[in-house]
Amino acid sequence: MNNDQLERLRIASEKKRRPRGPVWLIFGGVAVLTAVVAFFAVPRAGDSVRTGMMSNKEEAEARANAELKARASRLDQERKGGSGAVPGTNAPAPAAGSGRVEGSVLTVSGYVVNRERIEVSPRFMGQVKWIGVKKGDAVTNGQVVVLLDDAEYAARLAEVNGQIAAAEVAIERAKLDLGRAEELVRQKVEMGKVLDDARLELRAREAQLQQLLGSRQLIRTYLDWCVIRSPVHGVVLEKMVDPGELVSPQTFGGTRGPSTSLLAVADPEDLQVEIDLNESDLPKVSLGQTCVVSPEAYPDRTYQGVVAEMAPEASRQKGTLQIKVQIRNPDRYLTPELSAKVDFLGEARR
């Protein structure tokens, strides 16, 4: 190969240099992508509001904060515009969306209870002969609800009546003996001792009659106690015995002894809410304070109440003080032992 051919095959030096423009573009693109990744990877105070970059916990916190702000805004608007009452009740209405009564300084939960639960018990051991009510029945004060077997006391009454009749005859005889003794002593046929003995015999017979009359009254009392009457107007909460069972006013140990109560009755229109109040909340509650009661089963119904009782001592184990809120004008929706929410109103709403 000659020199001319070699010269044609040689590449010029200016043509050997590669173009640098595309290389710089590649490096620039990589740098921009790295900066974007670093921007989103490094945590910042504003990351929680970036769409699509929040964790589950951060997203929940953000939603909770937004909801609290919305509730606060609605509450401010209602306070400026006034509040109404729940239809059908005379208690203030809860703030819309908040579930809390306007003017409430404290909200706690408790249980609806009867102010007085009366367990009707026998006065002596006996057998149930008849029971005329069942659970849920309405009763009136003085209504006969249970009869105990009175055969034994009826027999005792008949026996005492016979003894009383015999005592009355003995008194008549003693009076006749006393008259004869007086005549004999007056005629000086007998000594004065005969007259004294006749007088003492008459007094003994009269005392015996009084004793028998007292026994008859006691037996009549027992017979009256065999008829059990309701002590109040109310509803039968529980029936504890059936006909034929033995009942007693006291227990004898064990779990199979005689029943000590016949019925449990209470007034359905005399209800309270029983609350165990934390020590830290005591400054917010006082006797006579107005409250709003809403049963958990019917949250749309509210009732007015007032703090009626505060326990004289607290529970050291629980760190609580028991209080009772008297419910005004309860209705059929309030059932004892169901839970209820109580809002204690401040000074402005009392």
C-alpha cells in the first residue's frame, strides 16, 4: 500500500473528538432526579400535609385536627346564633355535630336506677299459698300480692277463743263466790280470810282473761301478716318465690335455704342516675346543680335532672365519689340499669 492510500485512510484529528453536549444533558437530568428524590425523602414540618406522602398515623392525626377545627367553628356559630331544644323535651339541645350540650362543664356516664327498690319480705317463716303478680305487673299501695298459709294460726285462734270463753265463765263463778263470802263474813259465819281469798281468786281469773285476750290479738296479727300487701305504687321488678315455697325473714347459711324476699317493687316514676365521679371533677359538681340526662339507648332524647345526693365519703380504692342525679319527668324510655350520659351545666344555664 502506497503513501497516498494511507493518507486517505487516516482520520483527521478534529474529527476524533466526541460531541460533549449530550453527555452534559444526561448528567443534568440525573442531578435533577436526585434532588427531587432527596426533597421528598428528607422529613420536614410540612410533610404531613403533602398529598400522597403521609403515613397512616399522620393522616389520622390530620383528619382529627381538621374535624376538631370544624366542630369548634360550628360551636362558635351556634353560640352566636343561640340554641334550641330537642323536640318533645324541655332540655337544651346538643351542639350540632358535637354530641355535647351547650353550657356543659362536665360530661360523665352512669346508670339509671330506682331511687328506692323495696324487697317485700315475710315477718315470720311460712309457706307461700298464693301469689297474684308477675314480673312487670303494676301494683298499687295496699294491694294484696301474696298470701301465706295461715292454717296453723287459724287453729290457734280457735283454741284461744275457747280458752277466753272458759275464762269468762271462771270469772262469773269467782264473782258468785265473792258474794257468798261477803254474806258469810257479814253474818260472822266465816272469818275474814274467806273473803280475802274470794277477792284474790276473782282478780286472778280477770288477769288470766287479759292474758288470753292478748294472745288472741297476737294471733290475729300473725293472720294479718299472712296477707302480704304492696307498700308503694310501682312495678314488680322481680318475683323471687312461687306457690308452695318456704320463706323466712332471715337466712340460715348455704345457697339452698328458704327465700328471704317475696317480691322486689319500685316506683317507675322515681328514677335517678348513679355516677362514680372522679376526684378531679368534684369542683365542677354541687348539690342542686342542673343537669341534662340522655340515655345511651336513645341519644336523641334528653331529660332535665338535678344533683340530689352526694355520698358523705369517697372510695379510696377507686378514687371516686358517688353522686345521684334525680331525673325530672321520666317516661317509658328510661329503664333501670341502662347506661345514660349526664351533662352538668355551668352557672349560666342553671
